[in-house]
Amino acid sequence: MSPIDNRADSVIAISAAMITILAFSILLRLYTRITIMKWIGLDDSLIMIAAVFALIEAITPMMATQYGLGKHYTEQKPEWIEPYTKITLASSLSYSASAMFIKLSLLSFYLRLLPNNNYSRSIVYAMITVSVVLGVGSILAAALQCIPIASLWNATIKGKCINVNLFYFANAAVNIITDAIIYCMPIPTLWRLQLPMIQRIGLCALLGLGGL
């Protein structure tokens, strides 16, 4: 069997790299807030919650490699189905939760950044509502994708399941759209600042890095 047939090591390496980037980013943010600014806002608290769920999301694929993830189909074992499916379910739930809290953290930051007028704040609160509804809905859809949920990993239990592949594609598409809207929201305000053109472009580009 060629090495490319088994990609468990690649899954572990990528997940470990993401955990390292996550830890560095969060620690740098905490250092800046506590040591330099000496103040922690709601957006910081929300991003910490998001980081916990993101950490779970990064760890679960590493755990799943013990039950077939990354391995060739000829190596799969029937007894791996239940633990693998449960781990995948935990990963889906943590992804939806992490995505929701990241959005809420950004929107909470916007409430401090944008001008204190009813129009701007109404748009932010509207997106907060959309983000919560989307996030909670995604979590419930993943948690209740099969009723009873045990039928997801036990073929002997009769259950009714949604089209999981369609759900994941739709969920990803909606998340991408809402992310794009959220990242673009402060651009009009930044563009109206009394600064040279090059500085306004720089600020918009800096804020747009989050879209990566």
C-alpha cells in the first residue's frame, strides 16, 4: 500500500498546526488586553469561548484517526463506526458553536467601533440575531440529524435522518455569506474617517484580514 493511501499523519499534523496558531493568537490577544490595555471587553470573552470550541474542533479529527479517519477503506473496521461517528458529531457541534461565537465577538467589537447612532447599531443587532439563530439552528440540526440519534451509528436502530451532506453544504454556504457581510460592515464607517486615502485603504485591508 502506498503512503498516500494513509493520511492519518497529515490529519494530525494539520490539526496540531491549527492548535498552535489558535493558542498563539489567543495568548497574544490576552497579553495585549491584560498587560497593555489593562481591560477585557465582551468581544474578548466571546472569542475565548469560541477558542474553546475551536480547540475541540481541532482535537476531534486527531481522535478520529484512531477509528479510521485518513486510513484506506480496506483498513476500516466495523467496530470503528460508533466511536468515529460520535467523534464526528462532536466536531460538527463544536464547529457550529465556534462559528457562532466568532461572529458574536466581531459584532460585539463593532458595537464599540461604529458610531453611536441608531441606524448603525440596529444593523449590528440585526446581524447578532441572525448569527444566534443560525448558530443555534446549526447546533440543533447537527444534534438532531437522526431521531433517535443512536440510529446514526447503529444500523439496527430504525430512525429518521436528514440529508446530512445537503445540511453541511447549506450550512457552509450560509456561514460564508454571513461572514462576508459581517466583515464588510465596518468598511463604510472606516472609509468616512478623516484620514488620507492610503490610511483608509490600509485600515480596510487590515480589517479584511479576518476574512482569510
